[in-house]
Amino acid sequence: MTDKLTNAQIAWRAAQDIADGAYVNLGIGFPEMVARFQPPGRQAVFHTENGVLGFGEAPTAGDEDWDLINAGKKAITLKPGTAFFHHADSFAMVRGGHLDVAILGAYEVAETGDLANWSTGPKDVPAVGGAMDLVHGAKRVAVITDHVTRKGQPKLVERCTLPLTGVGCVTRIYTSLAVIDIEAGRFILREMLPALSIDALQNVTGAKLHVTDPVGDLICPEV
Amino acid sequence: MDKRLASLAEAVAGIPDGATVMIGGFGGSGAPIELIHALIDRFLETGSPKGLTVINNNAGNGRVGIAAMIEQGMVAKMICSFPRSADPRAFTERYQAGEIALELVPQGTLAERIRAGGAGIPAFFTPSSVGTDLAIGKPVQTFEGRDYVMERWLKADYALLKAELGDHLGNLTYRMAARNFSPLMASAAARTVVQVRRAVEPGEIDPEHVITPGLFVDAIIEVANPAQEEELNRAGACHP
């Protein structure tokens, strides 16, 4: 295995599946990059758990207003149509099924759709934030992640070993090597890097990859 | 009726040892820094209040605000969703030393528990945390084929909040994302004390713009140029 997508390219690929006018929550950190890659002519409305809908990009350094931040506590900006609301309304949007897409990071995703992304075990100070709410609220819950851990271990597994964020909640995974759907407790391979063979991909995947339809080429621009 | 107080010291004077205190804010946005620091000053002078249970989304950042309360040893327990921050040392050190208890709550569940506390609803069911470690020991019930966890309301003895405008009747507006948990906490505490950037006459806030009606508010104190936690931390500030 020689090549893989950068985080920005994974975010670019995930952004291609977001429809015009979709209401979208992006997890803290890497998933926030998805907002940069909306296809031309499409405009999603971004939600952040601390109570802002339809916000703009980060301000330039020095122009931050620290009353105007996202869930990652980074400064954001207003744009026409921005709305503020309190936390109970914010999570009514989440749990009430009003968001079209939530995109989160992952430590592990199981073929059952189980997600582990909040705790690496008892040595850590545990911190969950809004992840457990998001995975049960959005109409579509997608994960973006490297295909393997830094040590090369599969992140796509039969059963998660780390504490769960949610059970049976993830429906699509965008990795550095492939796009994989979860249907009826199985990983269904949809796209993979053109240079890769299914066997090579299977070797770095911790559960069986199923092929039900022709597998597309995963091709991303340099971004 | 006039809910204005004369001093920050008066605003925090009644909080007893062992009290449960909701503190508004998400990170630094909406954090009532002056009220918190007045509480710390009272503790340093009198030794009270201590053994507090603090409810906030986070567990402090740096050496000001809630982090400074924890550093001083005033907090026995945090109820929060995300006790990590850019500089989480105050909480992390006490937590790892076993000197502070943690009740970790999913963020939406935390908000709804506070809302329920203010709305007189002792329990509710949510899909959040079903099948996870955070649901252990909690009743689960199936509705229309899906499992939900029962969560209990959260109430407090005091809420310490920050708002933008406050009139003498306690009607409040907030500034941008600084609103976050504050309207919920205002309803869920036996006594709600709010620092406002500007105290105004009744009628100066358009009734269409009131976010927290004065009924939920017991006292306001004007703090004209409130400190912003993020800016304090960037300046390396420390309280006291």
C-alpha cells in the first residue's frame, strides 16, 4: 500500500455527498474541514451544538469575538441568516431528527454500525460532549477517518473494543482508502483508491468487506 | 420590585458549603467570570463556600473562572459533558488525585436534564447513550421499537449566569453564542444571580427580544466591562 488520501481529501470526498440546503453538524477537529469543500452551487447550513446555525468561516486572527464560537471553542463569524438559540433547542435540533447529516471522527467503527470515538479507556479523563446525542439524531451519520490507526491497526472492525459512543448508528464511512456503507450489519465497499486491490484493502480492514455492486474509483483532487 | 444588587460580594454571599451551583457558559463564551471570582474571593477570606457541586458544560480552562475554583479546592464534584480544554490542568490534576468527583453527561442530556429541572419534569427518556457505559444503571424502555434511557432532572441551589442586558425585573438578553445553557439554568436553580453588561429600566428591552423572562431571575448585578475567559487565558491570567 503506497498511497492514501490526506485528511483534506477525505473531507473533500465527504463534502460531495452533502446536498444543497442540507443542515449539517461537523464534529470537532478534522470533520470541521468538510465545510471548506462544498461543491460549487451548493450551500449547506452548518449547526454547532453550542447554539449557532448558519455561521460563517473563521475570522482572521485578531478579529475573534469570543462570544461567537463553535463547539470546538474556535472563533466563527456571522453571515446573513445566522441564528442563535439555547442548548435545549440546539439538542432538540439534534435528537429531534432535524439535521440531515452529522459527520464525526472515529477511533473504531464496527460492521454493526457501532461507533467508538469518545474514550480511549480508563486512564483518560473521559469527555463526551455532544457525540452521543449526534449519533442518534441526524438522519445520516457518517464517519471520516484514516483507514487504520497510527500503529497500522484496522479502525474498521467486527466489534469495537473501546467504549461505545452509539450502537448501530453509522451508515457511511469515508476513509483514507475507501468509501464504505454499513447495511444490515455488513461493510459494503462502494469506492476505493484505483491503485488498490480489494485483497489489499481487506488486509487492513478488521471485518469482511462485501461487494454488492461495481466498486467505484475513489478519486479526489489535490486540495 | 427591583432585583438589582449593589455588589458582587452581595451577589455570592448566600451560597453555602456543599451547595449545587449551575454556572453558565460554554468554554469562555457566557462564563460569568466576575461572579466566579467574587465567590473565590469569599472563599479565600472566609473558607466558604467549599464542597460545591458545580454544573457546567466543561471543567474550566487555565487558571481563571471555574478552573480557579477547582484549583482552590472549592469544588467536590463536577457535573459536565467535556472536562477537557486547551489547559485542563486544574481539573485533571485533582481528578487524577481522586480529589474531585466527575459525573459525565452527554451534552444534550445535560441540557435537557437542566431544562427538565426548570420545567418540573423529574425524568425523561432520551436515545442518547443507549448501549454505552454512560447508560449503565439507568432504566431503559422501548418506545415504538427503539430503546431510550431514562434520565433525571437536574436542579441547583444557585445559578450564576452572565447576560447582556438585564432590567430591574430580571428580564434578560444574551450576546450571540454566550446564551448556551444560561436560559435553562435560570429556570432550574432555587436562586438565580446574573451579572449583566448593562442594567436597564423596565421597558428598555423590547418584550419581543426578552430571552429569559424575569420570573426566572432573582438578582442582577451590573458588570459593565466583563472579562472574557479566552482573553484572560491568552494573557496568562490567574485568579487570585
